[in-house]
Amino acid sequence: MIDLLIKNARIIDGTGSPYFRGAVLVENNTLTIRRGDQALDGIEAHKVIDAADRVVCPGFVDLHSHAGLTILGEPHHDPKVRQGVTTELVGIDGISHAPFKTKEELERYIWLDAGLNGYPPEADWLTTQQLLHKYDNRVAVNIAYILGNSPVRIWSVGWNERPATNAEIADMQAVIRESMEEGAWGLSTGLDYPPGAYADTAELIALSETTAKMGGFYHTHTRASLKAKGVYTPWEEAIEIGRKSGVPIHLTHFRQPKQGEGSHHGYLGLVENARDEGLDVTFDCYTYPYSGTTVAIHMPFWAKDGGPERLMAALKDPDDRAKMKREMSASSDASYLWEHLWLTNFTQAKNHPYDGHTLAAIGELREQEPLDALFDLLIEENLGISEVGTGTNAHTLPAFVSHPFGMIASDAILFGEYPNPRTYGCFPVVLAEFVRSEKHLRLPEAIRKMTSFPAQRLGLPDRGVLRDGFRADIVIFNPETVHTDATHGDPKHYPVGIDYVIVNGKVVIQNGENTGATPGRALRRGHGTS
């Protein structure tokens, strides 16, 4: 008797090919596909699902997730698994949470970026291997881990803004080798987030050479400060790192940030020209016109030179505050910071009324100048404030979502009362709007961008396609009714029309509801994924 039979299925296998009708059999987390009217006589299953001609496809693979810590405290992971996500890549933006030499260093690093990644119930690991064990059969989805360059730099260089020595670069290369041997899939950077942002291009090339030799890839949030030299320069730096190191390059949350900031043809042309040159370059994009991160990203680098304690001291010191106000007020993004971001994740009751409001509005409520209000709130909330803003040109977003070299990723932050709506709707909005309503994509191609393509980029050998012998990560949805109601003003809505989500052969979402199963596991590079 097999574990699961899905019959009367409209199978879209994840390769981009059109659907075919058939059945999916699951035994010991392994798939067998029966096509057309191939007989099912004599097949007995512990569980039978009648797909009733709904679409059956591979589980969605999200290559940009901030769930690495929060999922340990909320293992059912409803905002994401209800969208059909069955595998997530954590450790992105250069911000991963292993390895560290001491628990104190780990806790300091969690603190520094708490507004982006949150807190775990307990930080009781140091190595990559120990962290990956935390996920095995304890969470709803599979977790793949990529090594951020910030913990690598903390290990070998420290928290300060200075160039790495040759000896320190060699030590960082050794850290990468060890972490990848323990299961990490490559190297990520977030070149707006210290201390990883303190790495220069030469350092990143050297680290990427080691990553390439280990069979990994380079996943990058590019260096925004380079825009002063030209709007495309941050992405040109990333491609140059690939060119000189030989590492495959993946540009994350790739889009035209604002109207007038370059052309979407220019951004996409960077990828197309690099591939024509013979470089392995891909990208992901999200599906809403909103950005999101920790509000602490706006604090100057010098105020973080030394770690979270230095930033807290700068926020409290009158001279440092005055200097930060001068620099931030003079920035071309000053009005954007005040008027076009809404803040969330206020943990103190006295600050709850500010959740979902802009900094300008909060300043009025507090009878303070906006930056004074921000500095005081960061102190009160111990740096853990998140922001959402209008950081993407909605008019050109379909060109990125539909481009053949791009895939879909959520960049979802999983806390706060007013999170980015893509936290709840990134993947179903592709099916409902970009496919069904606006017809920017055919359904099989959209599914490829959410399944086999990210699995291929990551290097998963047996997921992302419904094929005999592959692992049983499966989504069943109604292509005519699937949609999301998650919006800017009302983001916390689970999608409609995604009826079943199966992870490692176990039903996690049944008839649109969470079963409480936690069959997810860490998928380790070089160790198989079964």
C-alpha cells in the first residue's frame, strides 16, 4: 500500500511544458507519475486525494526568505506554506546565523538585524551543522541554507570597517569551505548591511573563488552606494565578481527601483548581455511594488562600525545624533524615508499606535521631528523595527516577473502588524494576476519560475519537478479561483484556492487548512536532499 494517491490531476510538471492529465503516486517520499488513463486498478493508498482536474504541480521554491530564525518559534509557517511554498533559502542578504565562535557573538549579530530577521526562541547553536539540525522534522517546509558574508567577516576580521588582510581572507575562505562541507549552498552578500558591507570587491572575488570551487553560487543584495557612479553600477559590480571569480551570480530582488532610475531595459540588458558573454547570471524578483527591510538600514555605516552596541550608543549620543541628522536629512532619500515608508513590528505597548504609519505621521503623533522620533523609537525597540515602502516601479515590474532568466522570490519579513503584503501573497498573485488576469505569463512558465528554475539555481537534484524518483513536494490549486487579498493596508490574508500543500510526502495544508504536520528538513548541499 502506497502512502498517497492524487488522481484526476491536471499535472504541470515544473519544466515549463503544458499540462497533461494523470495521477501522482507517493511512497516513502518518492514520486511515481501515471499518465493519462493509465490504469490505477489494484493501487491502494493510505490517503487518496481527488484533484478533480485541479492543477497539481511541484512545491514552490523561495530563494529569498527571512524565516531562518522566526520559523523556529512558529514552525507551522502559515504565511508561506499556505502559498504553496515547500522549500525556502535562508541566510540571504549576507545575513546568516552560523558559524560563530561564541554565543555572545551570535546574539549580538541577531540583535543588529532584528528588524529584518527577528529572534529565535533560543540561540543555542554555533556551527552551520548545528543550526541545520534545528530544522529537521521540526518545521513545515524544507530549509536550504546559504552562508552570509557578514558572519564570515565577523569570524575573521571582526565588526569594524576596514580592509581584510591576506591572512584574514585566507581564514574566511576556510570558513566558507567548512560551512559548505556542512551543507551550505553558497555565499550571500547584503552590501548595504554592515559588517558584510565593509567588504570591498577584491575581497568578494576571493571569497567567490572558493565558493565556485565548492560548487556553490553567489546570491547578492548589491551595493546601493555605488549608484552615485551610475544607476546600474551596483549590479555591474556583482557581474564583475562573477566574471573574475567564475562563480555563478544570482541577483536577488532585482527590479527597477523607481521611475526614472534607469530603464527596465537597461537592468534586464545587464543580465542578457552577461549571459551572451558566457557568464552564469540569473535573478529573482518579487511580485508587489513594495520594498521592505529593517529601518536600521538607514543609519550611517560609521554608526555601526563596531556592532550593535556602537549603533545604540550613537542613537543616544547628542553629537552623533546631530551628525546622523545632518547626513540623513541631506540624502536624496530623505523625503522617501519620512513620507513613503510605513513602520511595523513595535513590541512595546506604548508604541503599538505607530504600527503601519509613516515616520512623518509618527513624528506628528509624538510631537517630534521625524528623525528624532526614529532615533528614540530604535532605542525603545532595541533596533527591532521593520519598514515597508514603495521601492519598486510597478509599471515595469511585469517585465521582470515574466523575463525568462528570472524567478519568483518573496523576500518576506514574517512579523509586525503591517508586514509587506508579499509575505502572504507573493506566489498566488503570480497565478491570479500575472497569469490569469493580465496574461503576462503562461501558467506552465509561471510554475517553472517558482519550481524547477529556483531548484536548478540552488542545485537541488531531486525537487522542483514532478518526475519519477523525485521527492514529494506538491501543490494542488484551482487555477480559476486562486487569488490573494493581501494588500498594503490589510496584508494578513491567506490565499484562496490553494487546497493542498504536501511536503516530503506529508500533507501540511488540507482543504486550505494547516494540519499541524512539520515534515520539513534541512536540505544540505553535498549530502543529498532526501
